[in-house]
Amino acid sequence: MYSREESQKLKREFWVAFAEKYPRKWILYDTKIKDFSFKFYVDNKKAQVLIDIEQRNDEKRIAYFEKLEALKNILDEEFIKDLVFEKNHTLESGKTISRIWVEKLGTGFSNRNNWDAIFDFFFEKMNALEMFYFEYDAFIKDIDC
């Protein structure tokens, strides 16, 4: 096992290596929708690419989620398969958000032999989500709340 410091150092090396392999600017938090973001996540069991919808106003949060859910068939057929849609996802903090994600199980950042597979997964899935978002952002942003 790694100490906390060793784990943090390894995680930093992981993200630097990812940025070097795929040197580009990702949308992430720059969606022009408050509390609507794209995220990468990795631990020692899985890698995930996520869309988190974190509005405090549940009506607004659910409206954005339902916009994406309405595009689920297009997402699945044209951009990215196997997305999981969760309208009410509870974070460790107890906060309820809406989350859409895809994951690669059985892989973790602590084994450097996994890194290329994780990097490729991150690039492929996040790139597909961004392409989808660029095409449908006007529709997604148009909510009545």
C-alpha cells in the first residue's frame, strides 16, 4: 500500500502523464451552465467520465437532467454507449446531484501498466461527450426554470 503522500504524488504523475499524452483543453467546468460540469474520475478500481448536474434548485437540476435524458437515444447511437443515467445520485457529503457517467472497471491509477488504457478511455469517452455537448448545448441550455 501507498502512504497518503505517495498516493498523492502518484496521482499527480498520473494527471501530468495524461495531459502530456492528450494535450488539449477540455470543457470540464466551462459549460456556460452554472453547476453543470464534465469530470474525469479515477481510483484504484475504476475510471469514469462523468457529467455532474449540481444545481441547488432541484427543479432546475432535474430539468437539465431530463434534457439530457431526452437525448439518450442520440447519445447512445451517435456518440457514446453504456452511459448510466442517475437522476438522484447522493454524494458522500450527502448532497443529491444528477449524474450521467460511463466507467471502465477493474483498472486503477496505482498500477502504471493501466495508465495508457485509462488515458485512451478518458480521451475517447470525454471527447464523445464534448462533441455531443457542442452539437446540442443550445437545446440543453433552454430550460424553463
